[in-house]
Amino acid sequence: MGIEYLDLYNKSKLFIKKGISNRNESDMSEFLLWASLSLELLGKATLAFIHPSLVVDPNDPKGLLVACGYRKHDDFKTIQAKTVFERLHVTLSIPKFDHKKKEFCMSLANKRNAELHSGLLPFDGLRLDLILPHFWEICVILLDFQEKKLEEWIGHDEAIRASKIIEDHSAILKTVVESRVEACRNKYSEKYKFDKPHITYDVNDDEELILCPACNNDALAYGELNDKVYEGESQDNPWHSVYSYIYDTTEIHCRYCDLKLIGYEEVEIVIEDPVFSKTVEEEPDYDYDYGND
């Protein structure tokens, strides 16, 4: 069918090998082009690993029938790159694929489109040291979800090189984040040496107050929904159900010391367990719209 998991995985594997071959010949623009194509296919493979229906255009009923194994033909559409990365972002089983990673993937896809469909040369002159750590990190996240190893995808030697790039980037990021936390801690000590104000926050459903890792005051943690767990029926309100909404912390903002941590990677460097949950009672919605009017 072309939308089965292994079809998409193997094609992504073929494309990244084409990219590595071009890189070995010092053609970095071609490498980035093939890498961007491979990443989209690896994203589709991740969705197909859940079910092939996540890869077809939902507006094309023929594609849904094919994805469900009802028909066998190739006259259907698959989703665009934007939809691939949006779906990966909201897939509850992939918490590390946060908004920051989604934006990186979209940036690479947009450059790919410009390369293929315009007179621009968007990959020329790009700094690989700014792109490759994010690219390989995202590939590892997607492969882990598929229960695959990086070396299965690109071979043992290339996996060692890619892992080194990821490790070096992680070490640099750790140093940068820890330095930022220390700078904010010192700034707070100087700014409020004699008197500390009381700052209040408006906290939304997907946010939580936590202790700031720099100044130990209240900071606002922004979460992305990871899971919704049914806890049982409400004891106080008949017919209501109790759920735990579990969030991964992807940003922290402190209004006392001005600390900002953006992205799951930065948060987990200084927060041991970057997860919070909220208990919610919900009333069943019986007002169904069947569209029979």
C-alpha cells in the first residue's frame, strides 16, 4: 500500500543513506535536502506504527478504506509535512516531541519546499553545527517510539557519530542552562537584597506553580498534555467522572528572577521530574450532534 509502517520506515532509511552519501562527497546542500525528506518519512512511519490511518488525508475516504485494509489501490493522498509534525506533537505517547521540536521540523520542511519548488537555495551556507544536533535528537525520539535503534537506521559507525553530536550538544546545553540559572539567582539576590515583593500569577488549566530552580519563589510551569487517566466516579457529584490530566513541563517562567526555560530539554536539566498533574471532574456530554438534521 505504501502507507504500512515498514514501507515508510525503509524509505526513510533509504533517503537518509542517500543524504549521508552526499555528505561524504562534501555536498552539504544535498545532504540536508535528503535529510529533510527522510525526517518527514520517519515521522509518517512513527504515525503508521500506531496505525496507517494516521498517515492518509482524512478528507479522502478512499485513503481511509485503504488504511483500514478494506481496499487495495494507490489512488489516495497522504498528509502533508505540516500535518505529520502536528500529529506527532499531539500524540500523547511522544512527550519529548514538544513545540520546539515541531517548529524545527517545520522549518526544515519549509526549506525543503523552497529548495524543490522555487529558485531559492535555502540549504546553501547553513551551519550544520546548529542543525544536526536537533535533527539527530528528533530522529532518536521517533526511532525510540518505533522500538528501533539509531544504528539500525543508519548503521553502527554513523550512529556513533550522530550520538557524539547529540552528547556534545547536550553537554553544551547543560552548561548554558546552568549558567542561566546561576545568573538569575545572582540577579535576584542583588535586586531584592532588602525586600521581596509578592507576585501573583494567573494559572490556566495547563499551567502549574512550582518552585523556581534559581530563586526558590513561585514560577509558572507551562505544560503540554501527556495523558488523561480515568480515576473513577465522583463521590460528591453523581454522574460526574474524575480524571487526572498529566502534563509534561515544556516551559518555566519566573517573574521574580526573570528565569526562562524553553523546551522540554532545557527544563529537564534543572527539574528532576518535569511532570505535573491536575484532577478534574467532568460531566458527560449527552448533547450529541449526529448530523441528521
